[in-house]
Amino acid sequence: MLVVRSVALFLLAAIFEIGGAWLVWQGVREHKGIAWIGAGVLALGVYGFVATLQLDAHFGRILAAYGGVFVVGSLLWGMVMDGYRPDRYDLVGALFCLAGVAVIMYSPRGH
């Protein structure tokens, strides 16, 4: 159950961080305006709080593992929101990142 909670928090964090960055991108690069930028900044702030809800107390471990989730989530977000089509190297790299998440976060440790 702890792994399910951790994965859910990583997914929620990814939605807020990637979504927030995408909103800022849309506001600036696609000229959608300050409201989009402001919404993005707020979402990025929420991401920071969501990351603190992980049970593991090691900031470096959480953020390192989250990096892999971010990579995969960014590719998925681009596919859904912008029509991006990852190539085989994107997919292989994403699988390596997910393997890294699993090793960093969910390997048995003798505490």
C-alpha cells in the first residue's frame, strides 16, 4: 500500500509540475497571456507541496526518483496536449528512467 501511495503522489506531482510548466509555456510562447502564466505558477507551487507528502524523509532521493517520473510524464503530456510522437529512443530512455525510479524508491533497504 505504501508503494501505491508513493506512486500516486508522484503522478499527482507530475500533473502539477508538468501542467504548470505547460501553462507558463502556453502563456509566454503561445501568447495566451498572464492568466495562463499565473495559473502555471500556482500549479508549480502546488507541485512543491505535493512532493513533501512522500513518506521517505530524504529530499534528494525523492527528487531524484521523481525526475524519472517527470521524464515519462513530460513525454505523455506532449503526446496528449501537443500531438508529440516520441521515437524509439524517447521510449527506451523513458523505460530507463522508470527503472531508475523503481531502484531508487522501492529497492529493499536494511534500515
